[in-house]
Amino acid sequence: MQQVNIGMLGGGTVGSGVYHAWKHNGRVMAARLGVKIRFCKIAVKSFDEPRPYPIPAPLLTTDWQAVVNDPQVQIVIELVGGTGIARTMVLAALRQGKTVVTANKALLSACGPELFAAAARTGANLYYEASVCGGIPIIKCLREGLVANQFPAIYGIVNGTCNYILSRMQQEGADFAEVLADAQKQGYAETPPDLDIEGKDAQHKTGILASLAHGFWVPADRIHTEGIRNVSQIDMRFANKLGYTIKLLGIAKRLSDRKGGVQVSVQPTLIPHSHVLASVNGVFNACFVRGDVVGDTLFYGRGAGKDATASAVLSDVADAALDLKLGTHLRVPPFNAHARSGRIRPIAEIISRYYLRLSAVDQPGVLAKIAAILARAKIGIASVIQPEGHPGNFVPLILMTHDASHAAMHRALLQITRLPVITGKPAVFRVENFE
């Protein structure tokens, strides 16, 4: 049986998980592929760093170049993370024509075009299934399984930490800060948690999905991104009364108006209880993909963790091993730029319904003043909730609007917040109807 040799960069939580999964199911993989996979060398920060699964000492080295430059190594797995030394490592492997498998969404988001160009120059390949949604094979589905489709819309719950926090806020009536602190204790959220809760992790992943779906590279700085810090328990409660739940939603949607283009955004979003994404809870991820041929499909599973990531990494290793076995290094190109003229629409032009919560003086005429400002901005009010029984002079006022542009809503809010009858910062979230 033909053998393919692997070198791995990173032997911590995820790296040791990959090695453990290979030890557990390597024989099954070989039987299925007709290719034996062998780990030659694994570069680590230090030999005694803590790791959940053991790696035999003879495989370990602290010299990453010894892995990349080893003539026996045919496939390099990069699990170091970040955009610094990881970029140097990946480029070094690609320049030698070696296939690279990475789980590094931050690196792809920041340096994708550079990495793909480096791979093209030497005929190497770059696999990155584990960079988005962990154990869900969404990259392979977009590149291969749904290759006969164009993608009018992709909606993703792609960050498990945010989904865990928002799920508990909804189910337990807990406050954001309380759930975040507990998530950090349980290891679901980093310390500091900014990359997750500010939406940057979801931004990286949504950008990769949008790029694959629409055939042009979507830079991270073109993706409108909002995190979940401003989602409060009161918003969860009123959204539920209105028939919605709040999720951090990544969107890559082709716009059908006369200006065309693609909306790519990451925002806390009200999702109807009747939609399948509303029931995705805890640390799980899901991608709702609409193909013009296949229709609506859903991909659901664990989005992170050593085991889910290991499954995705080894899936890419299997594809790369088959490429080598068959002598077809570029059977599936890393990225196919088939729509070079594609463009991202500015968030100011994106049309949506909105949920708006204000803190208003409890007196007659307040709603009329707010409605007048919205009317001048050509924003219609669909429904209003003004709950009774709130102590103090200020009460929450919740409005659901009809369709409006982001720019129109922003201008109206600036005027509303200047009213003397309004206090504090308003909460405003988009509403998705999935049409």
C-alpha cells in the first residue's frame, strides 16, 4: 500500500487531538483510501507543554523548519494559529510545492490571496476545511458537493462561544456578563474573549464562505461586523415575545436589486422561532445554504474543539493523500476566482427590518415624536410594545420597523437619541426573514 508522510506544526490541544484521532482511526482511513498515512515529525513550542493527548517523544521537535524542509514530508499540517510565524511556515511549505492543510481562519482571512498565489506558483494545494465550523464539512460542500449551484444566500451561526452565551441568556434569563464569566470558567470563552464576542472570529469565517460562494476574495475590512456585547436580557425577553430569538448571524447574500452586489455582514440578528436556525443552541454551529439548483440545505454540528477540528483536518489530509496517490495535486483548486468583478455592497445600502428598543420618559406624546422622526426617514412602524409595571420615570419602548436601509435607520436614530424624552443608548438589531 502506498504511504504518504505527514509533518505537523503545532502539537498542543488541536495538534495532539489530530494525532490521537489518527492513532485511533488511521487503519480505517488507510483501508478506505488505499493510502497509508504516516506522521514523520511534529514541531511543538516545548517538549513538556501540556496537551490533552500524548505524542511520542521521538516524533517531537522544536524546530519547525526541520518539519517543513524534511524531504520525506509531503503534506504539512499547520495548527499554530495567528498570522505571524504561521504565515512564514505556510509560505515556506508552499514554496517547496508541498500540500498544506490548515485550520487557521485568521491567516486565511488576512493573507488568503497571497497564500493561494504562492500555491499556484508551485502547483501546490492548500486545504482549509477546519478553518470554518470545525466538524461541519461546509468547505467541501461548497467546493464540491454543491459545485453545480450558485448561492443566492448563506446564513451561518459560525461562532460557538457567542451561540453558547446567547442560548443561555435566552433559556435561563441570565445576563450577558454572568454567562460570559461562566463560559470562561468552563473553557468555552477565552480570556480576554474579544475575538469571539466582538464578532471577529465570525467575520473571518463568514468572509471565507462568502469568497468561496461568490468567486471573489472578500477582505475582512469590507465585512460589516458587530459583536454581542450590546445584547441584553431585556432584548432577549422582548424578542421572544415577538416570536424571535437573537443569534450572531454571518450573512453572504446576493442582492437582486438594480445595483446588485453581495451583502457580507456579521451582526446580532432576530431570527423567527419558526426557522431552523433559531433552534441551534449551545456551542453548536450551523450553516443554512441556499443553492439555486438544490434549494435550501442545512449543515449542523460542533464548530470547535480538538475532536471536531481533528476530524476536519484529517478529512483534508485524506483528500491530499489521494491527490498524491493519483498524481493530481490540483484536483480541486484551493480557491477559484471566477467572478473577479464581484463587489461588496456598503452596509449603508443594505435593506432590512429592524428591532429598536428605547428608554423613554413615561408621558403622553413620546411615541408620536419618535414616529414623526421615523416617518420623515420613510421608515414604517410594524408594531410597538410599551410594557407596564416598570418603576421610575423611564420605561422601555420596543418598535419593530418595516424595511429600511441601514443609512436611513442610522440617521433616524441620531435624531431620536437627541430627544429630551429619550435616555441612554438605544438597542437596534436587524431582523432576518430569510426570503
